[in-house]
Amino acid sequence: MTVSARPSPPRPSEVGQAVRTYLDHLVVERGVADNTLKSYRRDLRRYAGWLADQGIERLDGVREATVTGFLVALREGDADHPSLSAASAGRTVVAVRGFHRFAVREGLTAVDPSAAVHPPAPARRLPKALPLADIERILDAAGAPGTALALRDRGLLEVLYGTGARISEAVGLDLDDLDLHQDAVLLRGKGSKERVVPLGSYARAALEAYLVRSRPVLAAELGLSARAAPAVFLNARGGRLSRQSAWTVLARAADRAGVPAEVSPHTLRHSFATHLLDGGADVRVVQELLGHASVTTTQVYTLVTVDRLREVYATAHPRALG
């Protein structure tokens, strides 16, 4: 009786062997986490399969256009794979770039075809600005019922919205940074960059009420005079208010005001910029007020106002909609 020999399993392509070697490297030499390894294995198997479908089995057959084509395929999807978001496609491209760098470093190929292929930029998230009515409701809720802490909370939120300050800039304010006679405040931003920002009448009035009627009470908790404690905004124990506590102040005020939107200190900064642009302010003026190093960063807010203009146009113009 003749026993037929079992057919040998097909040998993996050069690309497939290189992928296995790279995955072993990630485990043995890099010690990557299990979840990371699973992601890399899934992404690179898909890449190797896509190359095989293109008739490419050798590393030296991969070109920059090949890797770019794979990225396009990720974004478009196919019968077996849904289209990927920019973030998911970017993660896969990172795995592919790491694989090709490894192949060059190990002498498996001479050229890295992925070097000039970059992950797709994620979609730009537009800042969320609140309507003025919601801002006013939050500010009113922060100041009720007029206790020492309520006066502080109203002053803090008025400064955040009235100046566009970052939360770190607001809680970092010292008394010497205030010039209430000139309606101005000195803010220290990123990289220790300083800027002087106008203080509106509402913010000034709230600050004055807090400084006169509330802050001395809080400073006394630390056994100091009002001038001996340098921070503008104090906590219930007389120390400087923390960023997390300031965040809590806003969250509680928004909850009391019944504002359903997710609100953070940065929301007030976004609202400050958007409302200024809606009111006709020049984008470069808003750039200076926000302390942005580049006007490109500030121009994100102009996209918000354009969306608002479209909304108003669509509802108000008699021939906007068919």
C-alpha cells in the first residue's frame, strides 16, 4: 500500500517572513504590550495580504506609491474591510512604517519605501462655543447666593469669559497682576509669555466685589492679611485655588444653570473668541488676546463663525432653501 506524502504547506513570501521576524522583535527585544502586539499583527497581516493581492512578495518590490496605495485602500475600504477613519488608518501606517524601518536596519532591504508616507491628519475638531444666553445663566448661577465662595466663583468665571484666559492663567493670577484702574490684567501664558488683556466692566465689577467682600474672609482662614496672600483666587482654606477646583466651580455652576452642554474652562475661552469674531473683531486682535503664537491657531475659530453665518443665512434668507 502506497502512502501518498502530504503536500508541503506553501512557504510564506519574503514579506510574510519579514513581518514574522518583526513581530518576534517586538516581543523579544521591545517587550511591547499584548494589546499593542495584537494591533501590529492585525495591521501588518492586512498589509502583507494587500501586497500579495498586488502581486508583490519581495520587499524590494515595494515602492512609495505602493505604501500610499495601501493608505488609500485603508481609507476607502473594500468588500472585506470597512473604510477606516483617519486615526485608525494612521495607526496602521505607523505599524507599516515601523516594519519597513526595521527591515532596512536588519539589512533585509536597502530602501525604506514608507519614509515619505505620513499618517493622514485627523479631522480638525472645531471648538465648542456656548450661546451668550447660556454663558450668562452660568455666570448668574455661580454668584448665587452671594456667600464668600460664591463671590469668588462669580469673579473667577467672569475673568475666564471676559479675558479668554486659560484656566492655568486665571488661577495663577497674583494681586500685582491686576490693574483695575486701567481695566487690565496681566496674564502669563505658555512658555512664560506675558500679555496684557483688557478687563470688561462685568469682570471688573465681579472682581471688585470678590476682592472687597470675599477674599479677605478666605485669606483669614490661613491667618494672613488680604495682601499677604499673593494669589487672586483663594480656596476655602486661604491657599491658591487649584485648576481642578476651578474646573469644579464651573461644572457646578453649569449644572445649577441647567446648561446641558458639556462645559469646561476651555469652553469659556472658546466662547470668548467666537463671540468676539461674531461681533466683528479682527482675527489678529483675537490672536493677541488669546496669546496664540500663530494666527493659524486662531483661524480655527473663524470656521465656527462661518458655520454660524450659514445657519443664520439658511433660516433668514427667503431664497436660501428650495
